[in-house]
Amino acid sequence: MDADPMSHVAPVFTRVHGGPDAAGVPLFDFSTNSHACGPCPAALAAVQQADASRYPDAGYVALRRQLAAFHGVDVQRVLLAASASEFIFRITALAVQRGAKAVWLPPHSYGDYAQAAQAWKLSVAAHAQHAQLRWACDPSSPLGAAHPALDQLADPSALCVLDRAYEPLRLEGTLALSDAALQNFWQLWTPNKALGLTGVRAAYVIAPPHAGDVLVQLDQLAPSWPVGAHGVAMLQAWTTPEVQAWLAASLATLREWKARQIALCEVMGWTCLPSAANFFCARPLLPHGMPLQQLLAELRGQGIKLRDTTSFGLPGQVRMGVLAPAAQDALHNAWQHIIRKAT
């Protein structure tokens, strides 16, 4: 018998993320943490007006200066990345090059940290002090809270990365790190979520003050032009007073929407966990023992998508981005329809 022609095809690894899926763009998408008040008008206009007929400056000189001034750091500390995920894989590769054997992962965290570690065959350390690469996020996904004991992760002899994707969307509290401890972290920033422009892939990193040859190596591992013209335009807009003013004003709206959404979930009998960000986790009330996957599938059939948190290590719960009242009401009505049908 001839060999199966597909027997040597590499397996396809399925990554679990929020946002559009095989069924297309959800009408009401609670599964993504993108800013529900977005897109930011000024940032969107900048992206739409970007000149895609030319390469960006390969050194990103002007952009790096803008980002450095925005954060009040030396320009040498600013590194561009194609996306947060691209940088996650790049710094993991660097850690292995520098002899890392283990990574520390927060108990519940973004899946690409573990995916990159698995790709590079790093073991997962039970304790941070045994890991040469350490990940943290504040506010974290999916819980929207600080990972515990962040200060204890700080170690200049290890590669410590603080994912600050949701810092601009923090609705309460402050960073759970002292200024001194923060200087030991590589700070990963992805403004596309805060600007409501998740389809534009671009990120940047603020290196620790004395990163030295590590920063040079990370830069050498990057492809040429990791950020395209549209990403450059978005990051440039991010640093402007107009965009920052829009973001600051919009957080008040998000706080109101979040309070309303939590109250509505509680009326539905769902248990909501505390969160400092524009999203939170909830345990839905399931009618007559209905499996969570069935509930999510039925809601998806009505144009509503929620993010199952099983892949985060939280089975039986969902992560819910805060959306506008009309979307919240649509969820409530769809859930009531499912309840009536099940009884």
C-alpha cells in the first residue's frame, strides 16, 4: 500500500485567541480586550493616511525618538517589534542563546509565553528563582489583576519581561511594582488595544537602563523593517497629546460601561471576579447542567462571542471585554432566550 501522502505533513498547532474566528466577525465581540470606545479617531486617521508605497526608515530613528521622549528614557533603550507576540518569541530565542534552561510563567497568562517556551524546549520552573526567563503582566489577562509578588521576580541576572499591554486600559489601581524593581524589567508596550486598532500590528519595548549587549542581540535577532508604515503611523499617533487626551477621557466611559456590565451579569446569576482593567472573568449560570461549550456555541450562533478561559487554566469561566450597553443588552436577551428554550 502506498504511504499516506499526508503522513509527513507537520501538525497544525491551534492557538486560542479572542476576536474573529472561522464564523467571521462577531456582531458583539466580548472575546477581545480591544478598547470598546475605539478606534481612536486621530490614530485611525494617521493609519489611513500612512504612505504604504515606501519602506519605513530601517532604523526607525524619528519614531524611536518620539517614543523615548514620551516615556522619558534614553533613545537607546527603545526597541521596535512587529507585535507583542513577535517579541515574546524573539526574547525567548535570545534567552536560549544565552543558556536559559527554564522559564517562569504566571499561573494564568497569555498563551504565547508558554507557546514560545515550548517551541524552544524550555522547561517551566515551579519557582521564579529557578528560571532565567520570567514573565509578568499587570493588569494581566485573563484576570485583569497584577500577577502576585511582582517585586520578587525582579533580578538583573535574569531576563524579566513585564507585558504592559493593558496598562493604558487600567480602570483602577496602579502598577504593583516599585520604581526600583521596574528598572529590572523589559517593558513590552502594545498600544493597538488601547487605540481600538488591534488589526494594526506594532509594538515597542523599553529596555532596562543597563541592558547593554542584550539589547544589541535582541536588535540583531529582529528582521528588517519589523514595523510597517501603518504600524509606524499608529505608534507616532500614540505619543501625541490629542490621542492621549482621547484615551484619558474614554476611560471614564469604560468605567461606567464596566459597572453596568457587571451588574447585568449578576442579574443573570453569573459570578464576576474583580478586575482592574477593561475586562473581567465571570462564571456563567448554566441552565440544567448545560456544558459551557454549548452555551458559548449557542451565543455565537446569535452573533455574540465570549472567550472561554479553559486555555488560561480557568475552566468553567469566560473572559469578557467591556462593551457598550447595546452589546450588553444583546447578551442579556440572548441568554434569556437560551434559558427559556432550555426549560
